[in-house]
Amino acid sequence: KAGVTQTPRYLIKTRGQQVTLSCSPISGHRSVSWYQQTPGQGLQFLFEYFSETQRNKGNFPGRFSGRQFSNSRSEMNVSTLELGDSALYLCASSARDRAETQYFGPGTRLLVL
Amino acid sequence: GENVEQHPSTLSVQEGDSAVIKCTYSDSASNYFPWYKQELGKRPQLIIDIRSNVGEKKDQRIAVTLNKTAKHFSLHITETQPEDSAVYFCAASRGSGGSNYKLTFGKGTLLTVNP
């Protein structure tokens, strides 16, 4: 099976702009989680979607939002970008019957200037 | 919420030596503990995981041990090779069977294997 894919791979934005990142899970996987990775904070959980419903959310401001479509593809949106939002954004998918085992995509590296 | 502490933050070993990375967790309800390896510029990749009903699991040169009473788990790599050099992350979660869950990660350990 093809792995988790993310687009775009790299993105440069300026403060105040908004950005939308996309994640396509492994075929058949219905759960998609999003993580922010920075050198200082490591991997931090943003949110998790299953069957188009957000089931869990991390401690991030409301500027971070997401959604999942009927084909399990997911998007996350960050509005009013801040310099501190510069990070690698990773999504991970998992199968319904092995909910914990997550497979990561290559990530989208976002730079906010 | 869950908190995962990981030590050491950096580890340097000679090729052929063993490496041990330790993690502690705070949520006694956590029951799934994966380990990920992330090479520079690449995605985290699952290398081994263990569930709370098992005390130890091995896969070739890699093993993980879990002590539920003490709430800690460890990654052991034997006969290290230069290609083992990477950042290793431990994680913990409490969900299974479709219930709400999330992975809480440790801060990572940079392992360097010197030839």
C-alpha cells in the first residue's frame, strides 16, 4: 500500500496569513492525527479525526483547526500565522482495528517570516 | 494529562556497543507504548511497540521492556551500527479499540553510533 502523503512539503508564509495543509492516509485507514514538531517542544499532538469527527484535541489555540473528508483525507488550517508556528507538521494515520499504531507522513515544513 | 519523560537526551556509543533509552509516564491508564526512529530530514518510523499485557518484546537487535508498576519502559539496541544513528522517540497512549486516544511523546534521544 502507498504510505501517508502530505502536501505541500514546504511552505513559506508571512505573519498574519493563513495556511492549509493536506494529508492523505494509507488506503483503508480511517483515523488521522496531526502533530507539530519543533526542536524545543518535540512532537506535540494537535488533533485526531475519525470518520469525519474530531475525537481528541491537544492544547493548541483556536487558530489551529482541522477537518476530515468522507474519503478520510484530512486538512489542517492555521489562521493568523505567528512566527512561532514555524515547524514541521506531521500527520499520521492508523487503521480502525489497530487504533494505536500510527504511520507518519513525510511532513510539511512551514516557515513563517 | 499524560506526561512522558525520556532520558538521556543525547547518547553516544561505539559501534557494536549496546544503547539503552529510558522513558517514564504519568498516566497509569496508558496501555500502549511505541518507539519511533527519526533520521535527519525524514518521517518518524515505528520500530517496535509494546502493550501493557506484555513485559518484554524483541525484534532482532531491538527490545523493549515495560514495568507497569514503576511506570517506565526502555528501548534496548544491541550490537549498534552506524545506521542506528537517529533520534528515537518514546510515546504512550491509553486508547484502544477505537476509543479516544492520542500519542504523548517524549522529547527524543539523539543516538550517535561512532564507527
